[in-house]
Amino acid sequence: MKLKKLFADKEIQSSEETKLIQEKTGLELEIVENENQIFDWINSAKDPVLKGKTCLYLTQNRGAVIKDCPGTIHYTCCDYTILHTGTFCTMDCSYCILQAYFHPPLLRYFVGKEKISESLDSIFKQNKIFRIGTGEYTDSLIWEEISDQPSFLVKQFANQNNSILELKTKTVNIDSLKSIDHNEKTVIAWSLNTEAVIESEERGTSSLTARFKAAKKCESWGYKLAFHFDPVVIYDGCIEEYKKVIKTIFDYVSPKNILWISIGSFRFMPHLKPLIEKRFPDSKICYGEFILGLDNKMRYFKPLRIKVYKNIVAQIKKYAPEVTTYFCMEDRKAWEESFGFFPETEGELGKMLDQSAVEHCKLKPIS
């Protein structure tokens, strides 16, 4: 999506970050006295979500920089930590919860490296392993071409030994990461799906082949990798197509350089359905066999998703039996039938992933 407007709060209009982004975008900087003027401008559109993807608001993070993943008490959480660097996304996926999560949807970039550094310093001093990512409320690399934030973060993580940074993306915006001494503390991760889902549901994203080629480049630069099959979409023929995608991963990169692969089926809050129907009238994604889950989200009927899970897990184990593979937000039955075990103890899944980070990224084991 091409940016058409660049807004900034008055107090950060002269910052180096703001100047760099303005220079890279070539857009006139419009100073915001009250952010409601942006909200009104976006909400006046026929499609506020689409309009919100054409303007970038440079502002400060007035809340917590580092947050725990919200998770849910009903499904197993991996104890991820979120580094809050911005909101929303320039790409336009039909299933994206962000289009219903933000009111109105607005691209925000949080200016202020000092606040990020201070927050990270407090993390780096702790006797604990942290897996930290910026991809919860946005894509981690959408601003790589106009901002030095990704390279700044990689450098921040390089000189410590208790945390890894995961940059998760559907882009191929990796050029600025090439020559950085990352010290193996940064993991570059791609969200993956079948060609059919990418073509029909993921507007403006990089092709599957382009993502794999970017992963191969990052591997050659010494970065560790991760892949996320989330959301898995169930449709006729999907099992064979997901198996093909999994095989292709290992045509491009070595299993020994993959920290983990996560799997999660398509799930959505009920109020997202009318938004998908309105914005993506040709999409069939929300017309599967769904039931209301314990987290009040619509989920595929459990036997259906377990059938697909078992095939995906078996295919991963066929090519990469040593790669740590896990479910994002699934229950005991799905785990036991797909993996043969369930991380029952509180924090057990998190510790499993921590161990993979220790083994791959030169982290210091916690005594």
C-alpha cells in the first residue's frame, strides 16, 4: 500500500527519526495538534481500513514499551514478550484481526529510541530468558525501507546474552539487516501459507517464493530463522498444499538454523465476520465449519483442525524431526493427538522455546 499522508506530533517533528522517515517517503510532514483530526479524516472514508493504510502517524509511545503476550487462560500460551513499536499494517489480509482491533485503524510509528533502549536495558539485566517480538500489533519489517528501527533493534540485542529478538514479517524487506553484527541474537521469521491462501487472502504481501528466497539470504548472513503457519485455513485440498509448502522450506534453508515452527488455525472474533464480508466480498474464509471456542472466538470444528494439524506436524517431522514445533493457542486434545504430548505445567511451553533459543542463539542458560 502506497503512503499518501505523513503526520507527526509537534514535539517530535524535529527528531532524527522523523527527519529520516520524511526524507525517505518524500511526503510533506503535516503537524498534528489533535489526533482526532486524523481519526475524523479516516472515518469519513467508505473503507476506513483501506484509507488508514495510506497514512502514517509519527507519535510517541505513551504506554508500556514491553508487554506480555495477552494469550488466553483457555489455550496454551508460549509466554512471548511484545516490544511495542507501532500499530497496524500496510498489507491487507482478509483474516487480519488488526482491522477490527483498532478504532479507527491507523498506522502509528512510535518515535523514541531512548525509551526503547531504557526498557530493553531493564530486560537485559534480568536472570531470565526472554523471547521478544515486534510483530503482535504490526508487521516487524514494513518500515525497514524508510526507517532504521529494525537495524537499531538488531544492534541493541547483539550485545546481551539473555534475550532474542524475533522480527516476523510477510515482506522481503531485509536489505538493511545484511551487514549488521547481530551476534545471532535476532531471529528473522516469516508467516507462511499456501499459494492459494496468499493469492486470495493476503493482499500486498510478498509471494511465497520471495519469502523463501529472503529467508535463504538471511540464513547466509548468519541469522537464525523461524516460520509461522498461522492462520492455517481449511479448504478442499489444503492438506496436500500445506505439505508442499513445508517441503519447500527445506529446499531453501537448513533445519539446523530454524529455532521453531508454530501452527495455529484460523480463528476470529464474531464481529470480524461482517467486516471480512464487506471488505473481501470474494473471500470464503469465514464460511467454514466453525464453532464458538472457549475464548469467544470462532474456531474450526475440532476434529477438522486436528486432522489438518496431524498432517502438518507429520510433514515437519519428516523433514526436520529436531526442529521445535508448537501450537499457538490450542488445547490439550489438539496437542495430544498431533504431537503425542501436552505441555501441561504452567510455563512448560515457554521453557521449551527458551531452550531452543539457548541452543541456537548463544544465550546464557539460566542457573
